[in-house]
Amino acid sequence: MVLWEGYVSDEAMGTFAPIVVYWVYAGFYQLLPPLDNYRLHTRKEEEEKNSVPLTMVVKGVLLQQLAQATVAQGLFMLTSKANPSGVTVQPSIPIQILQFLVAMLVMDTWQYFVHRYMHQNKFLYRHVHSQHHRLVVPYAIGALYNHPLEGLLLDTFGGAISFLVSGMTARTAVYFFCFAVIKTVDDHCGLWLPGNIFHIFFKNNTAYHDVHHQLQGTKYNYSQPFFSIWDKLLGTHMPYNLVKRPEGGFEAQLVKDK
């Protein structure tokens, strides 16, 4: 029994809950006070280095989410596991946990190789992926600010493949996609807050991804959104030291042993 049962279908929740969660969680970060003592970049850097206004970022994210919702609805319709009575039998909790982990690994694998190729292919970087890097100083609402083609290839197809390979039901997908959205937003929040569970349990976190957005780190730390396995296996891992800035806040300083 889940909270939405009897009110909204699992398929509808799997389609729209991640979108709602994105704006609630990103909006939470947007409404926080400046928190200069926890920022990875100063507010001045954000104003000077980012070349796209917030309004355009919001429009770009909404466009990507429209495409995601369309694909998700079609995917859930085509893969429905409902019996003749319209009921989907849910697997056991251990099986759902296993499916969750498989989906995480599949999504990481897909996104690593697509993301890396978009950096290596000059045409794709210049005309597609560079849009995301207009936010040199990442912030939460811009987590899914991408060129529409990148949004489709990297995030939407990556999510669909993770869902299909893991074999999860639409109900499990609600939790998985909401978790993936929260993790992605957190990785772009630009804040190193004490007690953040993602910083505690994941090496691939806000500071790790911030390195990738820096000019000297764009050829490293491609892994997203969960683990750093592929970076470490394939030589694209860039270590860093998180140091306090004299004026307040933190800085992810690259360890240049490459």
C-alpha cells in the first residue's frame, strides 16, 4: 500500500512525481539565504562566469521535462505488467532493492559514456553539450539545463534504459526517478552543507561535479549521478582538495597529478 494508491496510478506518479520533486528540491535551494560560508563559488563568480539568465534556464529545464514526461508515459504504457484485473504484482522488497541498484549502475554507465563522448566530439560539444557548461558555477535549478538533444540522449534515454534493464515496475520507478532527480539537483547545488547525506555516502557529489564544471576539469569527472567507478577505471578521475577560502566558503582545488 502506498500513499497515492486509489488516487493516482503508479504510471502517472512515475511520470510527474520526479518533475514535482525537482522543482520542490531545487526551489528549496533557491530560497535559501546566501550561505556564503558554505558556497563553492562566490556570488560574484556566479554573476560573472555564468552566461545564461535564470529565466532561460527555467525554460530549458521545463522543455526537457516535457520531453521526459512524454517518453515516460509511452514507456509505462508499453511495459505495463498489470494482470487482466488491472493489478500489477509488486516484487519483494529485496528484489526491488536489487533492481534499484542495477538501475543506478546502468544509468551511471550510460551517462558516463554519452557525457564523455559529448566532450570528445567537438561538434557535439560546441553545438549541444556546451549549453550545460554555460553555467560555469552550477546551481540547483540549472541541474537539468541542457540542449534538448542532450536532455533526450543523456537523461531521458538513460532513464528509460535503466528502467528497462532493471525490470522494475512503475511503482519502484517512482522512487528511483525521484531519488535520481534529488541526487542530480544536489550535485549542482553549489553548496557544501554540513550533514548533507549525499556528501557522506557518495564520493560523486557536489564538489566532485563542480570540478568538472571548472575550466581545468572539463576533461575529467564525467561520472554522474551516483558513483565515480567509470572515472576511476578509465583514467578520467580528477582528485581534489576541498579547502576553505579566506573570505568564506569552500573551493574544490584540483590535485594536478594528471
